[in-house]
Amino acid sequence: MTDYLKTQDIDNLIQIANQFTLQGKVTSVKAFGSGNINDTFLVTLDSSNEKYFVLQRINTQVFRQPELIMQNMCTFTGHVRNRLQLHPLNRRWEVPRVLFTKDDQDCCRDINGSFWRAISFIAGSQSFDTMQNIEQAKEIGYALGMFHNLISDLPPQRLADTLEGFHITPLYLQHYNEVLAKTSPCQSPEVNYCLKFVSDRQTFAHVLENAKATGKLPLRLMHGDPKINNVMFDISTQQAVSVIDLDTVKPGLVHYDIGDCLRSGCNPAGEETEAWEKVFFDTDLCRGILQGYLSVAQEFLTENDYTYIYDAIRLIAFELGLRFFADYLAENVYFKVKHREHNLARALVQFKLTESIESQEANIRKIIQDMK
């Protein structure tokens, strides 16, 4: 983002932002948020109605067909707004709106060919990077459950697959095996641990995709990245009010979202801890997240869905560890790193978390069973 600001002055950013303003004029544009994919700015208006909106430059290296992202967003946000108008909730819930340009387009391009879009700002809200307590865990679960609930009756075929292969664990395993065949990893206790860890779980990697292929799990729409800081909380009530970062909403399995939410939410040490031996899966936070999720997801879940929740929790922790370890072996070509061993350290955290999940399988399955 800083490179962009060096080459594109604020006047040009204001000029781009002004293309999306139907009321009022832009008074300021400043860098916003901590996302590492798109460049994001908060736009301030001299309007008496909505004073802010979010302006983003889409990273077309990641999202090579940004038009499909906008098409998806318009489709499912419109669907959710219609649902909420027909069946209002008894608490605050907002879905980000796509803002259109003055010539009624959902995006615009600047003189450099960059792809820009604008979305509404969720006023009076904040996000968190780590779980604060059990009550917040319940709200995180509620937010994901409400997100899934509101799009559960939207046919997945209505949305394009904006990131093909994303969260398809067997494909990540195939990539890992291809990388491994081309490299001779240095022999260390940590590397040997990872090599054996993956080797012992080659068959398990297919568990959810096999369930999908045999019709045990239906294709639905998923968020794709339901980590804690993509849930917005009302500053006054501390209740979840929105799920943001909607670029990866696509056809898939809701189990990938459930697993990812629990993987990220139930590891108190965090993904970047260097004390990987101390990493554990917190079943109290797991119970809180699932309690919140199932309070609104029960309407559309099947018996088979419950059966595979534990597998999803275990699989997504393993999948992320697999991706980190493969990138370490490939000499860090995908994930940004601070040092040569960074992805190895990240892989160790996720594999240790997977071990902790496996060691508590009976307890986790009982938590799921008790909430049905």
C-alpha cells in the first residue's frame, strides 16, 4: 500500500473515491485496516447521511477475475438483504453493501488499469485479532452461523468459484508431494517430525472431499476465510454485527468454514507463536463457538453435517500446516516470511494443534453430540 501511495497522490485517490459518491463530496482518504491482500482505504464524506465508506484496490495477482468477485458480492449481498427484509432479526445485523459509481457500475479502473471497488462502512463496530473470552467465542460462532444461514437457500451454482482449488486438501497434499519429490530437506528434529506427521495422514486428507463426492455432504456456499478479525462487533453491545472480507465467498463445504473458525479461534497461543510445543486446542472456546454457531445453523444442518464437524476441525489445522510446510520446502514462494525458518515454525504450530485436537477427539465429539 505504501508503494501505491508514493506513486499515486491523495488527489488521485480522492478522484477515484468521488466516482462512487452519490451524496456529498470526499473530504479525506486514508489507509485503513490490516489486510494483506487488497489495498484498503477509509473515505470520509461531507454527507449528513453516511459519513464513511471503504475503498479498495483489488489485488488482481490473487484474484485474476475481479469482475467475478463483484458479481458474486452483488448476488449474495442482495439475497441476504432480501432475506432480512422478509424476516427481520431481533438484533443488529448488517451485510456490507456494494456501492455503485455515478454511471451505475460496481467498480472502476484508474489510469494505471488498477481495479477499484467501494463497499459500505459498518459504523460503530470493531474487530479483534484474538479471542477475549467465552462470550466472544459464542458471538464468533453466531456470526458464522448467521452468515451461513442467510445464504443457505441461495443455490451455490449462482456464484462463481473465485479461487479454484482453495480449501481442497487433497490438492494441497498433491502439491506437497510434488515439492517433496524435488527437494532434499535438511535433516533436523523439527523437519523429521513434520515429514512423519504428513506421511501418517496421507489418507485422512481426503475425508471431506470423499464425503462431498459420495453425496454425504452437500455443496453449499462458504465464506472461505472466517477468522476472528473478519467478524465485526458492535462497540456498545459487544455483539457480533457483521462478517466482512467477502472476496472468497464461493461454492464449497461449510465444514471448511467451521474447521477454519475453530482452528483459528481455539488456539490461545496464536499462529505465530514460537513456543510451538505449548500449543493446544482449547475445548472451552470450542464449546462456545459451536454453541453460538449451532444456535442459528441447526435450521439447515443434516445428520451427516454433524458427523463430519470433528473431521473438519482436525483437517483444516492439518491443511494449513501442510501448506506452510510445503512452502518451507519450496523456499517460501507463497507466504510472506520474516526469516528462512518462518514457515517451518508456522507448520509446527498447526501440526501441534492438530495433535491436540486428535488427543481430545472423544471430548470434542461429545461437545458436538450434546448440542444437537
